[in-house]
Amino acid sequence: MFSLFQYEFMQRAVLAIIAMSLFAPLLGVFLVLRRQSLMSDTLSHVSLAGVAFGLFIGISPNVSTIVIVIVAAILLEYLRTVYRDFLEVATAILMSVGLSLALIFANTGRGKGINLDQYLFGSIVTVSQTQVILLAVLAVIVLVTFALFMRPMYVMTFDEDTAYVDGLPVRIMSTLFNIVTGIAIALMIPVAGALLVSAIMVMPASIAMRIGLTFRRVLAVAVAIGFVGMLSGLVISYESGAPASATITLVFVAVFVVTMLAQKIQNLR
């Protein structure tokens, strides 16, 4: 099995997995706790508009996607304040707009013939050295930010009113969190795919929240599950010939189901 890691493309894939496992589950924990799990899906769909727009005007899709996703993240925070009690309305609006723009850019004028399949499903085994570096840089930024602002983020996540009374810039912090999440999704799209990127962020967090007893333990468990799940999915996909992103997602689903069953059995004793 270990012989497969002698190939350079597999080595880059493993490095990408290490980087993503260091930031995606951490962001996912806060998304779940803030009841914004669908935000990852929304921004991943909006990122398709960024990809199509970049290909349409002839610039790097990475640049256009990051710009579009940052704008969408800021807009999402605004819509969250407008529809404070109906957050799903804001996500539904942006998701629809993102998909509509992606289809328009990909099927009109110079955009005719643009193939978005690579960005819909991703391919972790074709990740480039540049993408690995970008993911590693983002991992460092997220880890340093979490280390410096863990307590303010914790307070804001569980009680925004208390955070506001304590003098924390809640709106700015929330917007910056959305922007970082959007950039993370934009960089993960070529690797994981727009349709499956949310699973890499949300599933490890969901599993960890059923296992961890404290907040810090939940974060640590989420990172561990993210790494083991992605690496296992990569190996299984290589051996079976199945798509890597889909295999990784099914691995997370299997772990989630096993965890729930184990807890059910334990509760019956």
C-alpha cells in the first residue's frame, strides 16, 4: 500500500490533505455551531461563478474565484443581518445567484464550451505544487488566527449578544470569518470539487461534536478525523479506481454512521 506514495502526484495529494485537515475541520466546527453549515455549500456554488467568470474573461480562475467569493461572503453577512431569524433565505438567495451566473458565463459569448466538470467534482490527485503551497499558507494563517483569537471567537459563536456587550466587534469578526471561509473554499474547489467541499468541512466537525467532551477536544478530534478520513479515502480511491473526492465523502459518512450507532448501543447498556 505504501508504494503508492512513491509517486509525486500522490505526495502532493498527501501534502494537500495535511494542509486541508489543519483548517477545514476547524472552520467547519464554527460553521456548525453558528448554524451556518449551508454557508459552505453556498460559497462553493458561488465559487463556480468565479471560476466561470475567470475563464470567460481570460484570467486565472483562482484569482477571480477568490474575489467573487470574498464579495459573496460580505454580502452573506449583510443578508444574515437582514434575515436574522431566517438565515436559510440568505443562503438560498446567494446559492441561486451563484449557479445562475456560472451557467450564464459558461454558455454565452466567449464562455461557450467552458467545462466546469473539473471544478464541480475536483481531483485531489492532480493538485499542483502551487495549490499545495496556497493551501499550506492558508493553514498557517488559520492556525495562527485561531491561536490568537480563540476566546473572542468562542464567545461570539455561542452568544453574539454577550460578545457585543463585552465590546467585541461582532460584525467585523463575523464578516472576516465568512471571508476566510470563502477563501478556504475557493482554494479547495480544484481539489475537492464544488459539490463535495462542504463535506470536508462539515462532516469531521459533526462527528467530532458527538465525540469530544470539551470545545478544544472537539477541535482536535475534528482535525484528526479530517486527516484520517481524507487519507483513507485517497488510498481507497487509488486502490479501487473510484473518484477521490466522492470516496472521501463516503468515508466521512461511514464514520458518522458508525459513531451514531456506537453511541446508540452504548446508551442502551
